[in-house]
Amino acid sequence: MIGSKPVGTNAAQSKTTKHIFVTGGVISSLGKGLTAASLGNLLTARGLHVVMQKLDPYLNVDPGTM
């Protein structure tokens, strides 16, 4: 049965790093943050170690002036 065993209990699985990218437009910044936080919360509830990192791809420019 899928989901009967907690994810991340296998030593080989827990050492693998996975990356999830959440992208979107400038207007949907709230949606991206809520989506990433909710997904991180769900993965943490499944027993995985989650680290979130936010990246603003603006090079030395205030995003409000663009």
C-alpha cells in the first residue's frame, strides 16, 4: 500500500537531496510563498527534513522600482 511506510525512514533515501522550484510572475508573490510554505509543511509532516530558500533574481536593483 502506498503511504503505509513513513517517507524518509530508509537510510539511502534520507541522504538524497531533492530540489523543488516554485516559480511565477512578480504579481503572484503571495501565491508562491503560500504554495512553497504549504508544500514544505506537508513534506515535514511526512517526516522529511525541509529547508526553504528564497531567491529574488534582481541584480542590485530594488524590485519596487522595476
